[in-house]
Amino acid sequence: MRAWPGAHGDDNPTMSETPDLSSDAAGFSRALRLVFALSLGAAISLGITRFAYGLLLPPMRADLHWSYTLAGAMNTFNALGYLLGALSTPALMARLGAARLLLAGAVAASVFMAGSGFFTGAAPLLAQRLLAGVASAWIFIAGGLLAARLGAAHPSRAGLLLGLYYGGTGVGIVLSALLVPALLEGARDRPHGWAWAWWALAAACAVATLALRWPARVLGAQEGGGTAARMPLSAVPLARLAPALAGYLLFGVGYIGYMTFVIALLREQGAGTVRVTVFYALLGLAVIASSRIWAGLLDASRGGRALATLNGLLGVATVVPAVTTAWPLLLASGVMFGGIFLSVVASTTALVRHNLPPALWAAGISAFTIVFAAGQIAGPTVVGLIADGPGGLARGLAFSAAALWLGAVVASRQRPLQK
């Protein structure tokens, strides 16, 4: 089976679609350096802007007297912002280019993360989470497109390059694990001490934004006329990608419940600062390692096999904290979850790259990002509602696991697209 021309980067796509990087050893070495730097965008977008909130949820909920429903709504609004950002990204990339949008999103995310430390009212905090979600979508989609172009220059190693970009999320998670619990402990006697963690995370985003200037400059110079960014979503064969899109929607519903509430569940079970730090840091390190673990699967899977396999395994990791309090098993759950969940995201970019021409990559990535965001809108609030009832957070995570397993079944129906 052969995908449409250019989908594998072997049909000489134009300079606007593939960076001018040689495919020899020196060229690949430079591509590695670029993708490592580019991965700081994923660190800002998801690792810090999205997932660090899970560490802040327990002290904020206790201090501000939130229900789990309201605590979950904070990430629901973040996901709503992500959806709005995803919808606006194609037009903004057509106007600005992917590299400039990447930097604009990183600056905006830094500002909105800092803003979350200045409010205690639910409404302004919801607004900050919404705006941070918009910015994180700009970063994540633009960075993903730039990483896909790097992969097109090195098609035999494209899975590794994509995995390294998405694995940058783990850098943000590890940094959050090292910063947030320590800051919360140090500021526990201060009124609203959690605010200091928001400000520290904003500073980390600002530093990463400065480091993004190099890959943005290099890759931005290759964008040419921005042909890929101008292709509308209507040009993507959505009906033929329906099983993968539906499986990814359910991934969004399921995984975000774990990332939002697992630290709160550990705190309920009596985990202290050291255990929380170790758990979250190991999860982040597993995210970083995942680029190597699943690169072969991403390169080989032209249909929905990768998405289905990873969704199914992720469901296993998600259900563990719902059925046991044994610390070794909880650690194993975190490591397994971290080693899988960002590769689910990478699998959809790989699916787009394998099956669509380069001119449709931006629109294809946006389509998957939109359904991803839609799933994340539902996930935290539904899990929060369940957690406020009988069974608590454990029952909420069981719901998340069920959504992931259903997503695996649906995604398994996706077949490679024919020419």
C-alpha cells in the first residue's frame, strides 16, 4: 500500500514543506539538535502549561474550598482554550508561519501561567486556564508541524524525530515535579502559597521560550510561502480517518482524567512531598524515554495499529490507582503511563505524515488536535463529577480507563489510505 505522493517525504516536497537539511550523518545530527531544542515547545505547551496543574490541584482545592467538579473544570477550560487555539491555528499559520506562531504562543503561555498566581477567584482563574490553553495549542501544533518537516528530510528516522519532539513534554513534567512540590512545601505557611509555584513555572516557560528562538529561526527560514498552512480542514479526508479521529477523541477523554487527578488521589492515600516528587519525576522521565521505545511502531504503522495498541496499554496504566494502593504498583502505573501517553499523540502525527501529502499536514494535524481538545473538554469535568459521588477519585479513574479501552477498539478499525 502506498500513501499519497509526498506523504513519506520521498517525492521531493517543496522547500515550504521540508527543511533544507541533508539526509547524511551530519544532516541528521543537526536535525537532532534542532528537534531537541524544538521539544522545549512541547515542554511549555503540555508539560508545564497543561500538566503542572495536577500538582497544584490539591493545595488550591484545599485553600479555595473547591469541589472536584470545579477542580476538574479548571482543566476543562484549559482544554476549551486548546480547542479554540486549534481552530485558529491554520489561519494564524497562514498569516505568520509556523515558527513565528510557535514563539508567539510560548510568550503568551508564559504570561498566562504567571497570571494564575495573582487570583483566587474561580472566574479569573478559569479565564487564565482558558487563555493558557489557546497559547498551548498554537505552540503544540506549530511545533508538531515543524517536527514533521524535519522527519520528512529523514524518512527512515521520522518516528524518532517526532517522538523526541513530543517527548519534550517529559522535560516539562520533570521540571514541574522538581519545582512545584518543593515550592509548595516552602510556602506552606504563606497565604495562598501555591501562587509561588505558578510564578516559578512561568519563569521556566520564559527561559524555554528564549531557547526556542534558535530552532524557530532556522526552521522558519525554510517555510517559504506557507503552502501547507493555507490548506483548509475541508481538504482533509475526515470520513476516511473517522476511526482514528474517534479513537483519539476517546484518548483525550481518558488520559486527561489521570493527569488531572492522579496526584490528588495519591495525596488522599497519604503520599507526602517526596513520594509525589518521585512519582511525577519518574512519569516525566518515562515520557522522555518513550521516543525511543515506540519509534519503530510509529514508523511501521500506516493505519490505526499504533493508536489502538497505545490506547489499550494506557488504559491498563490508568486503572491501576483505581484498584490498589500498593506503592510499587502505583509507581509502575506512573512509569507505564508516562512511557505511553505522548506516543499516542505522536502516533496521530505519524498517521498524518504516512497518509496525507505534505500540503495537508498542517490541516491534518489540526483535525486531530481539535478532536483531542474536544475529548479533554469532557474528561476532567466528567471525572470530577464522578469523584464527587460514591467511589471518589478511584471510580473516576476507572471511567478514564474504560474510555481509553473503547478508543483502542475504535482506532483498530482505521486502515491506511490508498492513493
